[in-house]
Amino acid sequence: MGQKEVKEKEKLCKETLGKFFFDLAKANFTTNVAGCILSMVMNSRFDDLHIWELLIFGLLSTSFLAYIGYRILKK
């Protein structure tokens, strides 16, 4: 394999790994954040501390996964 092929393979691996983390962030957002918001709206339980904790955790973990994906693709 030539130098060009090795660089192309590394680039493809980085792109695939970055997309993987973005997909994890999307799945995390859908399950945690959208699920908590839907639960709050359907049950009208805006004062439940447990739901707010899950919502904040979902937002933070989604941001963290998206940041990892961004950093991988940026390099």
C-alpha cells in the first residue's frame, strides 16, 4: 500500500468514527431528552425532580458525545 492509500484509509476511519459519535449523540438526545420532555408534557409533572435530573443528564451527555465527534472530525 502506498502512502496515499494509507492516508485515505485513516481519513475514512476518522470520518466513520466521528459519524458514529454524532449518531450516538442523536440517539441519546432522542431517548433521553425527547423522552423526558414527552413524559413531562403527557403527565403534566413539571415539578418532578427525577425527570429534570434525567433531562439535564441527557443534554449534557448529548453535548459531550457531539463534542467528541466534532473533535475527531476536526483533526
